[in-house]
Amino acid sequence: MTAEVHGFQTEVTKLLNLLAKSLYSNKEVFLRELISNASDAIDKLHFVSLTDAALLGDDPQLRITVKADKEAGTLTVSDNGIGMTLEEANTHLGTIAKSGTEDFFSKLSGDEAKDSQLIGQFGVGFYSAFIVADKVTVVSRSAYAKPEEGVRWESEGSGTYTSEAITVAERGTSVTLHLKADEKEFLESWRLREAIRKYSDHIAVPVMLWEEKYEAPEKEGDKPRSSWDWVQVNEARALWTLNPRDVKDEQYKEFYKHLTHDFEDPLCWAHNKVEGELEYTSLLYIPQNAPWDLYSRDQHHGLKLFVQRVFIMDEAEQFLPPYLRFVRGLVDTNDLPLNVSRELLQESPVTAKLKKALTRRALNMLEKLAGDAQKYGQFWRSFGAVLKEGPVADYANREAIAKLLRFASTHNDSSEQNVSLADYVSRMNPAQKNIYYLVSSNYQQASSSPYLETFRKKGIEVLLMWERIDEWLMGAMTEFEGKKFIAVTASDLELGDLEDKAEQEKAEAARTENKALVERFKLALGDKVEDVRVSDRLFDTASCVVSKQGQMLTGQMRRMLEAAGQSVPEARYILEINPGHKLIEKAAASDDAAFGKWAEFIFEQALLAEQGALKDPNAFLKLMNELMA
């Protein structure tokens, strides 16, 4: 069959150009990536062979081989794993992670050191071969295919690749790198052995290296005799089966990179072996940065599942709740059958127990990480919005999750979300009974909100929030350590002892003195407002709107639903006015005809401050211009 020429996915071409500049600070990681891919292929074959032993044929010893050919200038990494068909080769080797590529390239900054770290987040480890090779040839045959249904895939990394059906005698995949002239060091046996031991010592199957072995001469003066043979280089012991005391930090880091194909070290990890009613071993990791598909509904996120050290499935999402989908790692248990499927996992009581236990392990790991402010800040920037889903979805662990949450607040003059609820409570005025918060559209709008005026005057700290999840979060969190959450936009702030007697008397006097003015506003605005009253929260602002007590849809939640195309009932607010403000005084001094326009303007202005937008901004501008003229 004649080889067909294909164009790479556009993003792959960009990536290959990026790799040509040798972005990786350590080129030898290409070998780690190819061996990790080979290990994955063997794991998959091992699993399917449990129910179909015929797939192993007459080659049951699973292994990975690495062979250098100095004369040809090639390095070949082979495995006898699951293999690929022609269609699979075109799909997997012609695209980056099948999707998410535009997002990948939108994050490129032009800084090679930073850009190189992105590559691992997008599942493109295979293409690291082009760091050291100017041509890559892949020969493969699926375990399900006949010998004549093999495939050869080849590319010089210049924007195109060829693929064709060929006859391949054995199942599995061989990746041959035609090394660049200045990368011949990777033909040396000692160099390959060093890299394999460094990065792939934990691979659970043998990694065999084609090496020259020397024998002592029989007689003195004779030259040593040599022969070539396969030599196992790695320990071939699954790292998670070892005693944690016997595993070095560097080994944990390299295993994480093998497991996830991430090019960065993890922030932290937790390795536990549990015996008793439920027997399992878990090794959980927290990455530094979020993968491109963290918010994709179509993408599975979960742990690798092993049963009695046999790989069962990738991305088993049944063992952690969705708000912990950023946790990477594996779980190995003896309490599930080897032929377990996703359907069986859903119904298994063992799965439910494991999920409960692993969730606690993950939350404990985060609690320890929170002791390092710098690392936890990195975690929060990457995954904070996901963790905020927790209190809504996991009532049993709501208190533990609440301690891990971080917010911006009026205590700091920045948008950095580094204030914990425990920090907030520790700074509370002894007379303060509630935790106050404000949800807005962005930090700038939140920090300059008129709703904060009375809190700033009294020295009360307010938590500032502006992410889409925050309304849902605060709807689920009613209290923390006995302190009730109160939105500063609520009609009743429940200030209690924070209001002194003089302030209360002054506020009551203002309400009495301005009864007639309030009635004029009510008459002018009619059904547009729920009520009008004199505000005791405003000092520098003319007016604001607040939600009626018990109203389910807040302004921010209403905007989210509208943005999602949902129909929501018309909002009706309580208008609060500040009679001492010059704008209110000017309105009060006008005749009835002008007052109606002033009332409309003051109300619309308050809506603009609360919502960040108006349904008819042109009408508002026309009214404002008319009053100014």
C-alpha cells in the first residue's frame, strides 16, 4: 500500500516549531515520555488480557526495550503492549490531546522557560521526541489486528506525516528516533542507562537495554571478549507498593511525571497504605497548575485504578467527588474483582467506602499544604474556584472544606485571595456576631462598592468575592464556627451590638424627618421598587438598592442565569436613599415634574452600581443629560 501524506493539526505544527527551539532545560526527558507511553500501552493490554488471554498469544512476558544503533544513528523504544491500528495512529499522533489546543497556544507567553512548562499540561509528551530527532518512525500493530494490519507512521516534524498499512509480525509499538547530529550522546549505553534509572526506575514492567557486555580474557594478554545482550535496567517495582519511608522525594516527583505526563513537580503528595476492614494503597498528588480540560464536561477526571497491582482503568472518577477532580494519582485495592467495570464501580459499596476515605485523605493533604502560604497560594490560584464547589456538593465535609477556602477582603488592599475564614474570625470585633461578605462582578467593583461605607466607618472586615461560583457557594454556606454569613447587600445587616445607641437614635430621627421625601420617591417610582427607605449604611453615596429579605435570586445569581440564557422573573429591589447627600437634597427641592426624573435617575444609578449594567443604558444617559442640561 502506498503511504499517504497527511497534514498535522495546525496546533501540532506550531508545537513542533516550539520544540525545535529545545525548550526543555533537560533534553533527556524525551526518553521518560516514550517509556511512560510504552508502560501505558502494556498496562492496557494487561487489563484486557484478564478476560481475553488469547491477546497475549505466544508473547506473555510484557516488557519495554531500548536499543541504540550507532551505525544508523537511531534509538528505538519498543513495547509489546496494546498497539495501534492505522486509524488510531493517525488520530493519536496527528493531534494534541484531541482538543484543547487553541487554549494551549493562547497561553504561550513568548518566554521559553515558562512556555515549556505548559507542554506537559496538554498531553503532548510524544512530540518531545523531536527535541533530539529530525525524523521519527513509529511501527505498530494492535493486539486485535492481524499481522498484515500493522501500521507505519513517519514524520520529520515539518508539518506533515505519512502513514501506511504494513505487515508487522508482532503486536506492540516501536518508536524509532533518527537522532540529530548533535544529539548522538543518546546512542551511548551509559547515557541511556543513566536516564532510565533516573526517570523510569519505578516502571512496573522490565525496561531492557541492549548493551555490550565484556568478559575477562581466558589468557593474560588477550583482549576482553564482548557480546551484546538485553539487560534489565530498572527495579521494576511499583513505587506505591514500597514503604513510604523507603521512597525519596525525587522518586515521588518522577513517578508523578510518569503518571500524569506533567513536566512540573507536584505541589505535594500523600502516600498511604491501609489495612483492616478496607484494604487499599493510595498515592495522591496535587499539581502546580490546572490542565486545559479542568472545566470540560466531556473530559473524565479521576484516579488510576489498580486491583491487586493490576492496572484496571484510567480516570476512575468514582473515587473522588467532582470538586477534587484536580487530584491526580492512583488507588490499589484488594477488595474489588479484577474484572471490575465502570458500571460495577457505580454500584459497589466498596467504591463508596473508598471514595469517603480518599476524600478525607485529599482534604487532609490540602490542610497540610495550607501550612505553606506560598505553595497554598499557588494551589488556590490554580484550583480555588473548583474547590469552592465542595460546600455545595459535599455536606459531610463542608466544615473541613470551609477551612481551606480563601478570599480577598477589605483587610488587604489587593485582589489576592489569601484570607481564610479562620483569619477573618480571629480579627473580628468582640461585639461582632456575623461574617460579612459582598459578591460582585469583579474586584474593582467590589472594593469600591457603596455597600462597604458603613463597614469601613466601623472598621468591620468584609470578604470580597467576584467569581461565578461564589453566589452558589454562599448560598450553601450558612455559618462558620457559629458565625452566620450576612451579605452586605441584605436588607437587614444584623449589626447588633456594633450599632451604638447614638447611631440608632440618629438613624431613627432621619427616618422620621424624611417620611414625606420617602413617600414622594414611592409615588414617583411606583411598581419599579419593592419599597423606599432612609439608609443607615450610606455616607458618601446618594442611594443603593438592597434585596428583600429571603429573596432567593440575588443580583449576581440573576446575572449568571441570564448569561446562561435562562429566563428569570423581574427583580424588585428596596431603594435606600441618603437624605444628606447633595443629589438627594437637589431632588427634594425640585417640583413634582422634575422630581419624577430625579427619582428615576437616582434609582437607575443605584441599579447601575449594584448590577454593573442597565437594561436600557441609552435611556439612562438621555435622562442624565436632560438633568445636567
